[in-house]
Amino acid sequence: MKFGQQLQDSLIRDYYYYYIDYEGLKDLLDSGRPDEEWTEESEETFVRALEEELEKVYDFQKLRTYSINQRVKEMDGKVQDAIRSIDTSSPLSEQAFEDLELDLEEILSDVHDLAKFTQLNYTGFQKIIKKHDKVTKWILKPIFAARLNAKPFFKDDYDNLVVKLSKLYDLVRTRGNPVKGDSSAGGSQQNFVRQTTKYWVHADNITELKLLILKHLPVLVFNASKEFEKEDSAISSIYFDNDNLDLYRGRLEKTEGAEAIRLRWYGGMASDVVFVERKTHREDWTGEKSVKARFSLKEKNVNAFLKGEYTVDLAFKKMREDGKKSPKEIDDLEQLAREVQYTVLTKKLKPVVRSFYNRTAFQLPGDARVRISLDTELSMVREDDFDGRKRAGNNWRRMDIGVDWPFNQLPDADIERFPYAVLEVKLQTQMGQEPPQWVRDLVASHLVEAVPKFSKFIHGVATMVPNKVKLIPFWMPQMDVDIRKPVTHQFGIERPATGSSSLVNSDDLLSSNSGDMDEEYSLDHNGDTHEYASDDDDEAAENIPLMGIRRSGRRPRSAQNQLNETIHQFGSTVRSWARAFFLEPDASKGPQQAVLERVFHAPPGKLIHVPVRIEPKVYFANERTFLSWLEIGIFLSAVAGSLHSFGDSRAQNASFFFVCTAVVMVTYSLGLYLWRVRAIRNRRAIRYDDRIGTSIVCFTFVMSVLVNYVIQVF
């Protein structure tokens, strides 16, 4: 479906007249076809119309944003009044609290709709400008980009609204008794299992995802005494490595004891406290868990500490004098500081790459059973001097950037603006306990794409210094694949039944006298259709899933379409059967086992590293398999020797075949054993099962028995 048609099919009723007039702007471009001349007058007319559309969208977006902020302010007063009434003689009824919750649901839906409206219009402007430049050959894109920046309706990230709505939602949900406690505490559980999974989130889904999560978990605010500011969510980290990138390779290959060392600070560049952190990877078979430990330094002492001039004793002298921590805690921190300083000096570590992002964390204070963080505006910036350019000078970090994302002052070679947000879900559950249902629905929804073991450090090094990297992570060749998916089940922001704003097809809106939505229309899950918009021209389009509404019944299909669909379904069924019976027996267990397979190729001169978990028992299993084969070979050799020593001439002839079978079996098993050992050591992501050899050896053995039988009989 073309973008113009998709736009018409995705309109929100209350916003109908405020969308970009995409079709009208396209009509103005008709005079720019090859058989007609595009004049300066035509250009002025088009630009004037484009400016009017921009003004219309910008004014409406600002008005709606102001209206939503006013409603949030009004709701804040209502919620506070409701909370105060609890301790009075006439507390608010349960129904009144439920009504407040519905009002908040309505505001959440409005924020979601406005975010979708903004996203859709911004895409419309980008596409019409692209079409203009292609059709008319007059380049308008750089000029109009300045106009967009002057009216940046698309730059609102709604973070401040999310924090305020989260607080109100938490108060109403808990009836004025929000959970309190140390935000870093893990509760009193003893027998629990920690599970951490990472996901990519497309920019189109970020606001909706935040609104969904805050309905279940409050936004974690570390300093509730001050008004939320954008800078409060900023996190910056400097990762260290040496000229050989030993730490990068160790972390990528997940070798036992692999370390990552970084310096992290929160907020802007004026932050005086810097945390020195060390991550250590532990294999499961060691019985130990991977750990992250850190200690703090004053920013003014960081350079001296990295050079070894600022000793550990000096760093912790004041801490010992204050007596706020126990001697045991201070001893542990000192030991960590000594080990980090020793590693930096002996391995000649230096700054390599910086990661920057704004983090929104969701968690009940004092309860770490479910902790969710969403990192947006993720960027990786070069800090190294591998090319002879000292980006940081003699300092431990470069000072030409701060938290001013998107860091337009940097050359393209020095920055990688990651195209997705990164969602991290940390679950801490009792043994045998399932995660909450809403978490399971969230991670299985169309809003996220699972990327196990994703690392900002690994990605940053692989993209920023590609000339020094030969081994790349498995997700790198997939960066150009669109991660957006159609809605698979009912999960998303849904407007309460009393809400007035809804999605509607424009044709039905124009043909309806009353303005109400026809009964034969129904929202598709959270309003997202299963279709993707494509550009109007022949170039590859920036496909986006759009808000929409569809009829309850299916659209009529032609006989040819039905035939094509039937053939496609038949082919899919045959491939599924073949995969189930011949290639992947586990695939027949059900849809939960289905895996989307794609073939990716590494760039020239690179190798893709696929994470493979290797434990000592894998080596032992390979040895046991080889010994089992060897045992059967010895048995056949004994049979052949017995026939040759104690049998007649015919038995001696038959023994030859048993000897050949035994030799083939032992030789094959030895080759297979050596091949597996090499593959295991190199952590190759290949099939280790033997699908052919066993059948061949069994066939050879059966033929030897048959030959022996034929010789004895005839």
C-alpha cells in the first residue's frame, strides 16, 4: 500500500483536518513531470503550500500538547484531593478511584494518539520532500530541514509527561499507598533466579511502550524532590581497551574471566562523581555468577588514578575517616580499585569508545523482582587515538560533547547513532515461579525484538574502529533488517469505551452525516494495522507501521489472489513437513518452537561471532561418543578375528568384510571426534549431531552380515 493511501486509512477522527494534505501536495507536483516544465512560479506555489501544511501541523501539535499538560495538571489536583480524603470521615469511594483510573487511561490514549500523529506527519513531510526533489530536480530537502527545525513538532519525547502520569497512576493504583524503599534494594528473597534479556525497540513504538509499562510499574525517580529534567536521565560511559582490543574480543567470545572496564557518570558533564565499574564474565559451569562491581572517584582525580599517581589509599582515606561504611566494605572496594588500576596499567588500557543514552527505568522501589529499563537516543562516540588523532587530548574523556544529543558537532566518522532503543528486562523470581503475565505479553508482542547478549561496548567498538576488528557480533549483519512486525495479539494502548477519539477511515468520515464511527468498524488490537506503508516512488521506502482501523470482515479477494494464497500455504506446509521430519524434528512441537531463519553474510574480511555456550561436559560428551564408536569397532574386529581363526575358508573370506567395516567405523569416528574437538574449541555455531555417519556405518554392517550369510549358504 502506498503511503498516501495508508495515511488516508490511518486517520484519527478528532485529528482528521490537521494531518498533512499529502495528496494535495502530490497534485501540485504533477506539473513537474518530464513532459511539462517546473518553473520558479511552480516552486513558489509548492513551497507556500508546504509551509501552510507545516504551520497547520505544528500549531495543532502544540495545542494538543498544551491541552494534555493542562489535563494532567487538573488530574494531579483530583488525585491529591482523593488521597487526602482517605483519612477523612468521608473518603472517596472505590468507584471514584476507578473513575480516576479511567480518566488517566484516557490521557494515556491521547498521548499515544498524539505521538502517532506526530510520527505520521513527520514521515509525510520527509516523503513529499523526497518526491519533490526526485520529480522536479529542484533540491528542497536541506532548505526545508531548517524550516522543520524552526517548527520542531516532531521533537517532543513526552518523557516529562510519562514521569507525571506514572506518579499519578501509581497513586491511584495503590490508593495513595505507593511502594517505598531503596530503589537499588533487591528485597528479602533468598532462593531466586535472575534473568536478563535485551530487546530492540523501533522509534515508532517507544512512546507506546513507555505508556504500557507505566500502567504496571512506576517510573523510577532517584531524586523525587526536584522537577524532572531531560538531563536527569542521561547516562554516559567511557569503555577502555588496548591497541589489540583484548577486552573486546574477550567479551565478544564470552571467555571465562573476560572483563569490561568503564567509567560512568550520570547527568551532564558537570557531574563531580565518576563511577569506575568492572564487569567480569563467569561461565555457568564454574558455579559462579557474572558480576559487576564499582567504586566512585572524584572527577578531578580520574586522570591521576588511571596513571597510577593517585593511589588507592588516598582514594579511600576520606571514606575510612567518615566511617559511613564498615571496614569490610571499604576493604572490598579497595581491593577492587587495586585490581582495576593494576589491569589498566599492565594491559595499557585507554579510552576507546563512549556510549550515551537517556534511560527511563521502571521499578517498584525496594522490589527488584521486575526491573525494566529503556535506553533511548543511544549513541557511540570514538574516544580512541588509533588513527593518530588525540580526540581527548591528555584527558580521560573528550570535552567537545556533553549530553547535547544528537551531537551534530561531531564528524560522521566519530559517531554511531543507534537506530533503536534498547529495552532491558530483569526478572528476579522465586524458584518455579512464572514472571507476571503482562511481562510475558510485553516481550512476546510486536513492540520489541529480542537480541540476546547485545552489548553497547561490543557494538560501539565494532562500528567505530572497524579496521581493527576482524570478529563482529552476530547482530551486525542484521542492522539493515526492519524489526517492525505486524500486531500478533491484543496488546497495546486501548482507549476506554467512553473515549471520544478514535481511528477512522477518511472515506467513511466524509460520507457519514453524524460523524460517528460506523458499527461495522472495529479497532484492530491497539489500532495498528497489519500493513506497512511504502513510498510512492520506486526507491526503497522507510516502511513504518501506521495507526489504522479495518472492517470486521475480510476484504473480498479475487480468484487469482485466492489461488496464489492457496499455493503459498501449500508450499509452506510442505516445507514445514520436510523441516519437521528431516531437518529439525523439534520444529513439529508447536508454534512456540518456531524460529524465523535468515541467512546473513559477514562483510568482506570479517567473521561473524555467534554466541555458543561451551561447558567442560561438552568435551566429555564428545569423548564418550568416540569411545562408544570405538567399542563397537573393537567388537567387530573380535568377530572378524574369531571367524578368521576358527572358521573354514568361507568364514575366513567373510571375516574380511567385518574387518573392513571395523576399520571404516574406527577411522570415521576418530575423524569425527577430532573435527568436533576443533569446532568446540573455536566455539563454532554449527550442527554437532551426526545425521549421515551412523546410517552409513549401520548400512555397511548390515551388508557385511548379508555377505557373510550368502557365503555360508552358497
